[in-house]
Amino acid sequence: STDVISRLGGAKFAVLMPEIRNEDASAILHTVQERLLGMAKRNRWPVTFRLGAVTCDGPTCTIDRIIGAAEDLLNDAGKTGNNTVKSRVLELAADK
């Protein structure tokens, strides 16, 4: 009931899951990826997916900071190929 899905623009979407830990978010993304790829294959859609999870807990975690980290993560995933799932935990002391 606390999760929110939003389109950021183009083919970019964000899912806010404020009550999910990083390990659980990664598992959820793998399930989403599997279902999306299955649907694409059944419909013969020539598409691929890059999914990323950014976890942060603290007052320095603004929405702009989280979205920026997610975009960096997905750009990095694009370098290793499509149909990739990546996750990252923002370190409060190290990341600014």
C-alpha cells in the first residue's frame, strides 16, 4: 500500500518501495525482469530491459539524489549489456 509507480519520461519508470530492504528489492526486480522478458518473448516484441534498485535510509536521501543514483546505475548496466539487473546502497557518509 506504500509503493508508488511513476513514469519519469520516455521509457524510464520509477518504483518507490519505501518499506523494502535492498536484498528484497533486488529479488523483486529479478522477478519483474523474468515476467517482462516472458511477455516480450510471447508477443515477439524486440525489446530489452535494464532494471536497477537504489536503497538509501537517512536524511540525505532526497528524491533527486536517489533518481540520479538510479540513472547512474542504469547507465552502468547498459555498458554490460541489456536485460541486466543492478542494485546499489547509497552510503550516507561517502556519497554526497
